[in-house]
Amino acid sequence: MSPGVTLYTTRFCPYCIRARDLLDDKDVAYSDIAVDQEPLLRREMMTKSGRNTVPQIWIGDQHIGGFDDLYLLERQGRLDELLEQVRPAP
């Protein structure tokens, strides 16, 4: 099974906060990897995503991108479908 939702974030980034809030509103469990004081984790994020900005978001094995990309999926009505693919069975 694919991993759930993973976010690479910093504590005070407004887009990171908005991404967490959106997922919290949807009652989605996620792994939040803080890269504030962790250069190795930031480098890992950059290697995996090819980007150096936060947040970087994965749903399962699919790299979504940043908050704008996540929110676009929500506006298009496609986010719930992606999240259902990684929710644990009851």
C-alpha cells in the first residue's frame, strides 16, 4: 500500500499552515516533516520534489506540489478522490 499524505513544511510558512488546515478540515492524517532547522531533510525534500519551496506535498506516491496545487485539486473536486486512495480501511 502507498504511504498516506506527507508534507515537508516549516513552522511559520503561511502556505504550510493553510495546507495543514485544509487537511485537518478533511480529517486527514498526515506526516508533517519540518525542515526549519534540518538541512538534511530540506535537501531530501528538494531531491524528491525538484523544488526548494515549502510546503511540498505527496498523496501516496504522487507528488502534488505546493499549497496552490493542493487547493486547485480541492477547487476542481479532485482532492477527496485522491485522499480516498490513501485512507486506511475502517
